[in-house]
Amino acid sequence: MQIAAGEPTDACPLSLSESRKLTLQKEEDTIEFIIQDHGQGFDLNAVYSLKGSEKGLGLAGMKERTLLSGGSFAIESTQGIGTTIRASWPVSV
């Protein structure tokens, strides 16, 4: 839940969206945490090409925590439409 705790200010500080939708759902063999906004979106390639302190820690920190805990992490963003961030983990039955 460390990912959810830091999300509102860390993950999408430039989204310019007044609201975000956070969803936690369980599928058959996965738990998925989804963050969606309808803000300005951003160019993923431009963000990934930033160096050092320009990059910030929000998305990088979320990705690192997800991967270190055995999960997978994905970002979809379209300029003018918004951003969806997905973190998911396998669930053993």
C-alpha cells in the first residue's frame, strides 16, 4: 500500500486533473491497483529520457516498489486525454 499512499502527489504531479480514480481489484490470480486521471497526459518517451533530478521520484519509486514486491508495472498516457498507471501482483490460491 506504500504505492497508494504516495500516489496523489508523487505519481502525476503535473496532470492538472482535479480528480483521480484509484481502483484495487482482484482477478482470478492477480491483484491490480489502477490509478486513472483525465488530466493533460504526457509523453512517456520524454519523461523516460529525463536525466537525474529532472526525472523526479514519483513514477520511478512506484515502479521500483512494485517490481521489488514481485509485481508488474505499466503506464499508459496520451497527451490531452490522461494517464492510467497499473501495478499488479500474482496471487497464490
